[in-house]
Amino acid sequence: KKVVDGEEFKLGTVLFCGSSKPDLTRRVELFLQSSNAIPSKLRYNINKAADKANIPHLPTLLVSSGNAFSVTGDVSIARYLARLGGNSLYGAEEVTGIIVEEQHLLLASQIDQWIDLVQLYSLSGNDSSSKDRFIALLDNHLNERTFLVGHQLSLADIAAHQLLFSPLFALSPSSFPSSHHVLRWFDLISELSPADPPITLSPPIPASVALMTGAASSKASSAVAGKQAAVTSSSSTAAAAPEADEGGTCPPLEGAVEGAVVTRFPPEPSGYLHIGHAKAVLLNQYYAQRYKGRLLVRFDDTNPSKEKEEFEENILRDLATLGVRPDQVSHSSDHFATCEEFARKMIREGKAYMDDTDQETMQAERMERKESRHRHSPPETNLSLFEQLLQGLPAAQSYCLRAKIDMGSLNGTLRDPVLYRFNDTPHHRTGSKHKAYPTYDLACPIIDSIEGVTHALRTTEYNDRDEQYHWLQDAMGLRKVHIQAFGKMNFVHTVLSKRKLTWFVEQNLVEGWFDPRFPTIQGCVRRGMNVEALKSFILSQGASRRVITMEWDKFWSENKKVLEERSARYMGVSVATPQLQLTELGRAAPDPSGAVELLLTNVADLESAHSVQIHPQRPEMGQRVMRRSCRVLLDRADAVTFKVGEEVTLLRWGNVVITEVQLDSQDRLLGLQGRFDAEATNFSKTKKTTWVANIPDLVPCRLVEFDHLISKAKLGEDDKFQDFVNPVTKTESWALCDPCLRLVRPGEVLQLERKGFFRCDQAYGGSLDRPAVLFLIPDGKATTAKGVVAKKGK
């Protein structure tokens, strides 16, 4: 806090006048908050005293107690915030995890150059030639670039985009229809932009303070202060927002009333749920629980060509896996009759018309903003054709129903979207009863409203459709539903499109939708994902509007923390093949490419059983039997490093002194001999090795490790994903493991010490041709666990 003329006010306050608003500052603040780059919100105050005294006053930010107005000017404050937020908006791009300083300085200078250009053109006023020059400059620069500077969003993009939106320039996409690169960039930055709620004003600052002016600040000595700015509800009856630690980065719902909130999750039964769907349904469940409301699950079954009962059944299974228990399950098909009635209502009122324009021509007309020749057909004609369409009569099969909104709109989704179309494919629930079906664009606003949904959570890719959604509700006289947008969560080396995932299934590149290489819920669980870890990870990402691309390593490393606490420990040794390693008597025989036998010369030639903890640090998990013998098997990778006279530690047993190393004629290791030292106390400096007793009832295990299906980390807009299909995505190796693995059932997770965590996919069947199948669970590290992968396959 700062005391001025006896009055106290907080640091981190922006003072501004009505004639000079901190618009760029506000946008940068929202970008940084959406990525958790700054810890708190700014406070804003209108400088009423300066306005009244007619004193020009640029936006000023108080950031230190030593100088009241430390940073002056909207652009200067924005630059300060961008640097405060870790420079991610100021050219700090990571190259293999390291920020290259020289490159950072160059990019930062280029960003400054663009900001200077933006300021220059902002002074041109309404000079049309200056506007044209600026657009031409942008379009030429963006010819082969996604962003203005570097390979990620920067302050340059935000500043230029802000200029195009500003009242001074008053530009929109219609102002530069031929500047395709600017249009592409404009849409991208619009999509990345967080929601811009109105500035909440803090309590007024006394006039004696507000009238003070200062020179440009010295270097800021402290970060923006204030733990959390107050959130003002849009409704006096809205529930108070939960504390920050309850919601993380999940903002409060607009107009939410405790006990009255209804959210919905509307999956299309055209595939299994994937990890992106998991974020959507878990956020819907979170908000329903946060406001003590209800969660609806509604199957959007409006396209029988893609939908199957199999998919619906597995979606319900996936929801149960995630612990989602909806208060109501319904189908869009439950409301087909209602949708038909609302469609008739729109036709009668002249708000919809029938059109038989072919798809290619319709698309071209929408791009050219040209009206269809049927747009002004009389309602009677349209209604007659619609009834014929519903009956599937041949004369109407080429027609569709379109909303009559605005063909000249800048928003392409308002250019008379299709509401109904013919489809005689039998529906998996209603059979051949219907011959035409409502589109998602029509069914969604109708059913959301009549089922009582209060808040529809949608990803930012639907931003353009939000206006269409509300137009349709207004046109049909329906109750309005609040829309809350959140950013999609993508992963590197991964496609989440159902169309692309279906291609992998149809090409037999995977086992099915449950393949452990797939990003589906069932695929991830089968690979070893812990559901609680997944839910915690997703909710920690929050409901920011920013689209993010995550590294799988981050999730798997969090997953490993859960497995560390819960998983039983066993041992196994790698072998070339069990058939080659095992003799007819069932005991492992010398194999120059497999495990190595160590003979303990001072241990009796008898098998013994000993009780050890299932988990060394968790005695409450119980005990298991460990078998011992004078003959033990070691991993060859460990054994080849042992020398005569060296003392090594057999984990969970004790120390052995190596007395002999046996080699064949090609100097390949055949076996070892050693003396067990029961009195040994030196365990800190010895080599540690896993082992199993060389006994007949070892369990043969096939160890399987998977790689990404897509070889490129991030696919570009013009990339064909088929060109980046990884040719080798599955590797297998063999191991002989502890006899206790006979009891491990499918779905159990265990650790083979020094090899990694595994999920049992197939239990041991009692013979070599029916081995246990264990899937290696990624641990968040780039390298493969030592000794696990030995043989590559398709």
C-alpha cells in the first residue's frame, strides 16, 4: 500500500481517463492470466479529478511504493506486464527446453519494431491510405508466417490485432476481403483471445491523489500486488464465487444461482470418448457440483450415418470410468418431433426456407455472400417442401432447410446455415421412422433450452457459432442459455479428431478404439493411466479460453507419482525368448543373448521361501513370498559389468562377492559364480541388481512398449496427418518374472524393479504359449527403461 496525503491505496492500480483507456494493457493482462503467468489481477480506477480539470492523463500504473506512478502509457504498461509474465509474449521461445538469449533479444527487438509501427499507424486517424498501407504490410509479412514474430503469440500480435479492433481504425474482416493472410491471422488471434469482461472499477481514489502526475517511472521494484481482485456478479441473485483454491483457474459462471445451475455434456455416438472429451465432461461436472446443480448427458444422435449403438454403450462406460454420474441421460432423438415443430414455426414466420442448391454452389455463394435463388420463396411453398422432406419423398430429397439470417454477415455461421437435411440411413434408435434430421446447429439451442440447461460450456472453436446459437433461440422464442467458452486441450504427437481416429481403425493400424496408442479414455486406461491422476490433471488446467498443446510427458510424470504410492513391487530379468532360455526341465539354461546365471557356491542347493513387503515403503500393503536358490538369474546388461572380486547387492537379499566370470570362445558371458556374504553391511557403494531364483515355475512375460502414432509433434494447418504416421509404434521384449505374477489379474498395475511400471493386459495362462502380457506405462521420461525393449515390431 502507498500513503499519499493521508490516504491509502493499493499497488497494482491503473488510473485512466475516458479519453485514454488502457485497452492494450487489459488484453495483455487477460492473456497472461489465462496462462497463469501473473499471480494477480490489476485494479482499475477512472481518474475523475483529471477528467473534471480537463488535464490530459495517460493510463498510469502504480507498481512500487517509492514512486507513485511508476509506468505511464498504455503501451508501456503492456510491455511491462509482458516482461513480468516471464517474457512468453516478448520473444522468449524455448528451443529443446533452453531459451536462447541471443534469439530472445532479436525477437524482442522485432516485437518492439511492430509495436512502434502500430503506434505510428494509430496516429494516422481516419486516413484511408494509411489503413490500406498497414493492411498491405501485414498481408505481405504474414505470407509464410503464422504469427508476426517468431513461432508463437507475442505482444506484437496482440497490439496489431487491438489496432484493427480499435474505434480509431474501425476495421473488420470485410475491410480486407482479398487479404487472405491477414484474414487467417485475424481469425487465429481472435480465437486465441481470452474473454474480455468489462473492467471492474475499484473504490475511487481521493482527488488529491488522482490529480498527481508523474514522470516516466524508474525500473519497477516489485510485482503487481493484490492476491485476487473482487469479481462482480452479473446478477444480484448469483451465487458468490468460490474461493480461488476451490476453483483453481475455473472462473465463475455468469449469472449462476446456487442450486439452479444445469450443465450438459452432449457427445455424438460416433466414436469413443477421448481425453479432450474428458476435459469437457469433467468441467461440466465440476461446475454442476460447485453450484450444487445438475449435470445432463445428452447423446447428440442427429446423424445416423456415423452413429452406432456400440459407441453409445462405450461412452456410458467411459463416463463411469471417469466417475461421472449424470442426473439425467437423454437423446436428441427424444426431441425430433419438437424440432420439427420449431422448424415449421420458423418457416411460417419467414425465418427459414427450403433450398436445393448443390453443396459446392452453396459453399461458393456463402463465401461470396450471395443469396440463394430460393431465399425469398413464400412460406407456403417452403412448408410444403419441408413436409415432403420429412416424408422422404423423391421430389424433396435434394432440398435442405436453411435459416434466413444474414448472407452479408462478417460471421460466416450467420450466412443462412442448414437446419434440416435428408438422410434415409436407419437410425440406431428410431429405425426408419425419420427421413430427415435436424443439424446440431438447430437441435442444440432447442434442446438446451427445453431441457433446462442454464450454462452451455463450449470450446472456443464454437465462438463464431455462439451468435448463431442465440439468434436461433430468439427466432424460436426460446429461453436464452448462457454460453461459457473454454480452450481445447491438445497433445503433441496426437490427433483427437474422430474422423482421423476412425481412419486409423479402418486402416487396421490399431486394434480398435481401445488401442493403448489411442488418446481415448479406454486406450489411456489400458496403457496405465490412473483415473484419479487424469481428473486431477485436467481440472488443474482449468477452464481458460486459451487453446493449449500439452506434452504427454507432463501427464505421465504426474501419473507416476500415484503409481509410486500404490503399486506392488516384483522382479524379472530380460531374456531373448523364453523358449531359448528354458530347458525341458523348466530351469533357465545358459544363453549367450539372454539372462545370466549366478551360482552362489556357499548357498545350499535348495529352494526356500521368504516373506518380504509388497512395497518397501508401505508396510500396510502387506507381504509377499520371495523365492531364493543357490542359482539366480541376472539381467545380462548388469552381469557383463561385474568383475572378479567385486561386491554387488542382490536387491531384497544381500551382498555377493564375484569369484568367477565364465566366457565362451567368443568372449561372451555364459555365467558367474560368487560367494554370498551374510555378514555384509556395505550397501551404499555397491552395484545394485534385480534377480529371480532360477527355478522351474518362473512366469514368462511379454513386455510391450508403445510409441506415438504421429511422428511430428505439432501438425500444421496444411499437413496431411497420413504423411506423418509413425511406422514403428510397438516394441516387445521378454522377461522371466517372479512366480507371484501368476496371481496378477488384467488391469492390475505393478512395478518390475529397475524396469518400470506395467499394467497387466493379459494374465498368465499357465504355459509358454500363454504368457502374461504387461504394458509398460510411460513415466514422463524421454528414454526407454533399461533392458525393457529388445525386439522391435510393427
